[in-house]
Amino acid sequence: MNETAKSPKGVYSGCPGTVNAQVSPRGTLELLSQEEVSRLNGVRDSSVYELFRRCALAVLNCEDVTDDASEVFALYADFSIEIAHRARGIKLILKNAPACAFVDGQILNGVRDHLFAVLRDIVFMSSPPYAPTAAAVSQTNPDSLQVRDTQADSSGTVSNLVFNILRNAALLRPRMPPRLVVCWGGHSIGREEYLYSKAVGYQLGLRGLDICTGCGPGAMKGPMKGATIGHAKQRNREGRYIGITEPGIIAAESPNPIVNNLVILPDIEKRLEAFVRLGHGIIVFPGGVGTLEEILFLLGTLMDTDNADITVPLIFTAGGASRSYFAEIDAFLVSTLGEQVRRFYRIIEDDPVAVAVAMRDGMVAVAANRRATRDAFYYNWLLKIPAEMKRPFAVSHQSMATLQLRHDLPAAELAINLRRAFSGIVAGNVKDSGVSMIREYGPFQLNGDPQILQEMDLLLRGFVAQGRMKLGGKAYNPCYKIAGTEG
């Protein structure tokens, strides 16, 4: 039985109160070994339990209106979760859980699914051979899960790990033709931008295409919501709305309720790899530094000469008053990576139908390309992701200050370092470990060629002015300083 809600919380949460409850799985992960239960309950390693507790809190806090992970953890500091091992299966015992995850004393079915997806992925990633030592949580990056063979990828071990996590989550469909569209964009966007992303998702849904996003709010939710209507009009009951996240970001971007397949990757690099190997085409909407990180990861990969024969449709699109957004992104990419970068993307302004038609045609091209290269439809094995893109970037003041942001670097290498710079800013903005670093030691410092730094400063100032750095219009205090610029 679930107890009644109690103890109202602060103004930053959409969850008015807390609940104590016992939750059973529904057709998935109903059995765990005694060793798995003791591991996740913190008997052997408290760090694994804390990671499980934080990710579980993030999905339960389903109506949250803050993107500050430390704020969420402080607000529900008394939340706890325990796995009860019964003869007929398991139950999760929740204490002081956010009340918004429940209706009439019962947990929402979607939240239940997300909660057990967290359990499934943490069990999998903290088990041998992926986390062979007791120190399952990285000491250099406490927001990520430390797994075997993440420091090098000469034998494809990281790609195999990503594959195994996605397969364990039942996301790989071997007999399904290409139709999964990855949608990237900001969590902090205005109403007009949200409605445009929803309109694009609607047109994609009408054409039978599925949606994969980072699972949070804003441009991650809009395409999914639009696609549900498009699928419903076509009587498509098999629509997939896949959310891909990682431990450091999930509390800042809690899964939106439309996600019907949630998966947690160990860190941001493996999350990005999962997007580009699982998806068949990518649409990018306006966003902030996280969106730039995603763009640079993909472009740095596609610019590798080993990927010359790989087809990945990439469309940048914005509508209404935001139509000029991608002109600014395009200018930044060309000024840093060179004119040749334009070969890898197409910009479509203010036209949801044109975007959906282009992506539908792109799916046909992807299918032909995969057949010609004998690659799988369900996982892009042949895409070569540079080893430095795969290697986890441990964000710190030193690692940020020593990033090589220079024009004399090869474009693909500069793309790697630019992605890391934006990744560090994401950490300083929303991840608990990054926010703590900024609070204790002050902003990160970025150094490099004056022209590159000037372009970055111009772009970032624009993001701040447009309110793309924080949810709810809250004032943004920059977590970075750029050498040679003010502020």
C-alpha cells in the first residue's frame, strides 16, 4: 500500500509533497540475484547505491521545473530506495519519493517503466565484466559510471559495450527498416520553438518515422509529442519514443512522460555514440551548449575520411523568430572547422513538411547505403568514431584550461576539443559535480587562438541573451571565462 503524500517541498519542484510506497515491476526485470540486490542496496559499495538512488530520484521527479541537479538532490535529500528480495520476485521500497510520480496512491505506469529501466541499466553496467572492481563510480567523474575498457578503443570494446547496453534494453530491432530519427535541441527553449519542434514531430509521425531524443523537456519532448498525434492519425500503435540519457544529466533533464523506451549510458561519450549508431537520421533544433556538443560530436565523426561512404542525413531546422539561429551556428562551424563542414548538413527554415519529406527520403538513402555496405539496419557498426571522441573527458579546471583550441590543428581534432569545451560548460551548468566545482573554485577558463575564442564568446553570449542556458528564465551566472574577453 502507498502512504498518503506529506511534507510539501520548495518552490522549485513541480512535486507538492512526498510519498512512501512499494513498487513491483511490470513484466520486466522481475528477478535479481542476491549479489545484485546487495550491490545496489549499498551493502558492498555505497557509491553504486548512491548512483542508483540519484537516477531513480530523477525519473520520479517527473514534473520538475529546474535543471540544476544539485538543487534536486538537496530538495529530496531524505529520499531513499531499497530493493526487497522476495521469494516470488523483487519490490522497490521508496521513502520520501516525489508525489508527482503517483496518482490516487498508485505510481504512474510510465514512471514505473522508467524506474525499472534505471534499475536494469545500473544492474547491467555495474556487473562484471563492465565494472570489475568495487569502485564502480569514477573518481575523476562522479557523475559517470566507470566501466572496463573506456580509455582505449583499438578493438572496438566501447562500441560493443554501447551495443550490449542497447541490446539489453531491447532497443535493437533486427527486422525493422530504417525509420528512427534522432532529434537534438535545447531543454530551455521558448514556446514558439517548442511548438515548431512539435510540428516537425507531427509530420514525421504522419510518415511513420519514430523519434529518439535526450528524453528531457523542450526540443527533446516536442518532437515526441507531435509524433504521437501523427502516429495516432495513421493508427500506428507501434510508435517508438526512445530516450537516451546518462547519470550526470538525468537529474537536470528528467525523462518526459512520452518516452516509452528509456536507456541510461555510463557517460556522455557513450550516450552520444548510442545516438549516432542507433539512429538513422538526425534533426537538430535550436539549443544551447549541449546541442553544440552533439553537433560537434557528429561532425567530427563524419569528417573522418573513413566515413566517406557512410550515409547519415543531418538537418538543421528552426522556425518563426528563430530562423536565423542556424545561420549563426553555420558561421561558427565554418569559421572554426572550414568551408568543407557544410557538406555534412542541410539547413531548412520554418517548414516542418519539407523537413519531414527530406528525412523520409533520407531513410530510403540510408537503407540503400546499409544494403550496399552490408551494414545492419539496427546498429551502424561501420561508422568510425574517432578514439578521442569516445574517450571520457574528465571535466576539471585544469582540463578545461589546457584544451587546445587552435587553428593549426586538423579540423577533426579541433572538433574534438571544441566538443570537450562545450561538454565542460554543460557540466558546469547542470551536472552536480560540475556545479560543485564552480561553486568552490570559480568559473572554468578557456584559452586558445583569439579568433576561435572570439567566435565562441559571441555564440555563448547569444545563448545567454536568448535564455538558452537555464530553465524558467532564471538569471544565468556563467560557469566559464574566455581568455581575452570580458565577463
